Amino acid sequence: MNYAIIAAGEGSRLIQEDINCPKPLVAINGTPLIKRLIAIFSHNNAASISVIVNEKMVEVQEYLRNLQPLYPHIPINILVKSTPSSMHSFYEISRYLPHGKFCLTTVDTIFKEDEFTEFIRAFESDRENDGLMAVTDYIDDEKPLYVSVNKQTSSIDGFLDRTTGKEKYVSGGIYCLTSRAIDTLNACIIQGMEKMRNYQRQLIADGLKLKAYPFGKIIDVDHAGDILKAEEWINGELTNGNIAANHLFARVHTNPPERKRIAGVRRGARYSPNHIGNDAAIFDLTVEHLKKYNYEIKEYSEEEFQENSVDEELVFNMARDTQSIRKLQLLEDSGKIVINSGYGIENCTREKMTRILLANQIPHPRSLIVPTDNFCSGAFHTIGNCYWVKRGDFHAIHREDVTFARNVDEAENIVREYALRGIPSVVLNEHIEGDLVKFYGLRDSGFFYWFYPDSANHSKFGWETINGKAIGIPFSVNELKAYCDRAAVALDVYIYGGDCVIDKKGIIRIIDFNDWPSFAPCRNEAAPHIAECIHKTLTHNNKNIELKLQYNEQPQ
């Protein structure tokens, strides 16, 4: 099946309600609308997916380009063009649709995936009709398009702006059509027709056979309140039969909840080598996106965090100081939610990270963990001839914490220098020739970003020059993301970044993995996802007892 998504609208009503994220990137349960649709289509025999976005949506364009490698077997066509209406968007994107059947939807349409799967199956097996149109008796739209349906045959007789009292259904914004519908579309454009609903009327006027396919519920995300409504419904908390949930929902929207306080801990400047501004920028952007979820954020420096009590239920942090990490762990032990976990941050220190990655069979260079005061350089040959020598007890915060050694003698001298600095252990990694790749991601999320640091002039200590300019060795982005997500689970972090090397055979090895890096090349794209991750963790943690109890109460 070929799919098309109309995502060219500006989402003006959401903007008026202080949702400044482009509508295609508005998240439902942590997943952007556009990502959700593409994932669902991929599960339903997608031969191609075509998306139209307007010219102002630079952020959406970049997001889609980053998303493409995750679906290597499905062509994703991205058309950038501003249009005056959904019908014109359909016309522009129709050139990407091969002859035959296709499915078209708007980006803001929320439906249950199992219903959609049955809908697609029904259309694939239909040999009589020119179109199968999703309809619903759930009417929650400012300007619904009523659908006149023959009760005996389910055929569609008309589309009405106003109900006569006989119409049970409204249009759901999901259209399965054949190539005949494109002929009608072309004629409508020539005639100067504008609205999508007028095009649907013209389909019937041209004699196309359209059949209604009822969905239990379809929600359009036009307003800020629709986001919560869609999340509750998808999560099974708001159904037609759940009186208590509907009662609660009505109260929630009549009396908006008070702002919930959470804590945020900035990274100390000494732990941001050459990235002080970048680390501050991703923190600030995350705070701004968290405010859209109605959170009040109490911000701490690492020093303030260490010296003051923390009353907030959730603490999101970029902490690195050992005292900060210990306090985070104590807060977790007391029942507070901490992102990233203090234990996870500690796991990302070099020696622990190496042990955990190797123990979990995550691709990693051959390595040795060496005490600086008592080592045998003869063992160095077991992992190679060239080495990276890295301090084992902490994160790299100075250029000297990571050093390249061209042979055993150099490695031996470097280990002795580490001993003089009071560093108790080092990790020796074999040097792997190949393309150096940096990555950023969020566990349990669709967000993943990678790039070649040499092409972006991105460097922390300048060691990237050892591997030289990347030549573009082919590798599987899906495989890299899978390794990273496994590493994030093993290390117990959600917000992560790191480095890997792709050798000449395309084999991936993760050489570094960090908790909450700067996201410098993609901070605008990453920040809303980080905020969603934090919000989702708090929302779905069983600490919001009051809300859970309210779902069980009966209406007065």
C-alpha cells in the first residue's frame, strides 16, 4: 500500500494556545504525530510514504530527513511546498503516488492502530469500490463534515456541512482511494475548487463508488486539550463506556490542574569541557518545552543542589560531580524520580561503562582495564598495536583524560603519567580504523541523530583527527540505534549520546557512551523529545496517586 500524509498546515489554533511546536512534531504519549503515522504505515505493508510539509517547517523537514534511515526498505518522499488548502496539498503530493490504490490522511488524525489495520485489509481486498472512507460517530470537531450513508449497503450518498438529523457519522480524515480519484482531483484543481470537502462531493458527482468504514473513534489534534484527550484515549483511560473517566475529563478541562513543580540541575562548568554554552543551551531549551506541559521548574546549579533540600517529586539533571551523583542516588532510594538516574550517570564513567557494555555483549573495541600502580604492559599486545588510553575512574573532563598511543611503549608511559596524576585505573581500547560517528538519542523514543564530526567541525578535545575524514562507509542506522538503546538500558540512562567507529566492513563498535550530552548539532530537535521523555516518565509513574484515585470515583 502507498501512503500519503498532509502535514502542510501551520497549526494556528495550537500556536494561539501556546503550543509552539510545529503540529507534525506535537507528541502523543511521547511520539510525534508524524512519527506515529509513519510507524503505523510501516506496520501495514507500506510500499512508499509521501509527506508534504510547508516551507516554514524547517524543523519538520530536518526531522523527516533524520527519520528516513530508520526505514531503509520504505521510500519516504518529502515534498516541501506551502499550499492554500488540504486539497491543494493532496494535488501536489499526488505525483508521488503510483498507479493503483493508496491511503491518504492528515497528520493530526489519531486512531487505534488495530482498527486501522482492519481498515487497510478491507480496502486491499475490496474489488467493487473506488474508495473506502473512514467515518466515526464520535463528533468533536468545530466544523464536522457529516456523511450520508446507506444503511443497507454502507455506500456513501453525500457529504454535508450540516446534519439533517439522519446522519450518524462524520468524516474521519482517512481516505483509501484508487487512481480514479486522482482524475477527479486534477479536474477540481483546473476548475478552481478549493476545499477538501468539495472534492469529496465531486467524487460522488463523478460517479465513483465510495463506501463508509466506521471507526470507534477518531480524534483530530487541533487544540492543546486534544493532546491530553488523545493520550488518555489511546492509553485506555477514556472510552465511551468509562463514565468515571469522562466525568474526570470534563472536570480537568473545566478546572485546569495546578502547575506541578519539578527540579532541574544544571551541569557544573568544569564538567563541560569546551561545551559550557552548548550544555546550558540544551538545558534551557528543555526547560522551555517542559513549561508547555504546565510544569514549574526549580533550577539548581550543582553547588546549590548539593547544599539544599529538594522537595520536588521529579529531578531532571545534567549533574556530573560525585557529590551530586551521590545525592541523586539517595533521592532515588527515597522514592523520587530522577532522570538520568544517579546510578546511570555513575555507570557511564569509563571503567564501569566498559565492564557493562562488554558484559552485555554490546559491540565495543577489545579493551583492558589496568591499575596504574601495578600493570603488565606485555598484556597490551592482546588487544592490538595502537591504543586509546582513557582515565577509568571518571568522565573525561581534560584533554589529557583521553590519549592516543601509537605503540606499547607510548601506552606504558601514558599509564605512568596517569598514576602521577593520582588516577587509579585506566581503560585501554584497541584503535579501530574507520569512520568516526557521533550519535544522540533517547531510550524508548523515536528520536535518534547521527553525524560525522569531521564534516560538522565538531570536536571536544581534537582527537577526532586521528581517524581522519570519514569516507561514508555504509552501515545500518537501525542496527546502531538498536545497540544504543540496549546500551542505554544496560547503563540505566534515558538521555544519551556517544561515539562509535564503523570499520571498513561496516561493523559498528561503540567507543564512548555518555549521559545527557550537549546535543549541539540537533538541540532544537532534541529538546522537545527530552521534555516529553521527562513528562512521560512522571505521568506514567505510579506516584500520581490522586489522579489514579479520581479515575475510580463515580460522578456526583
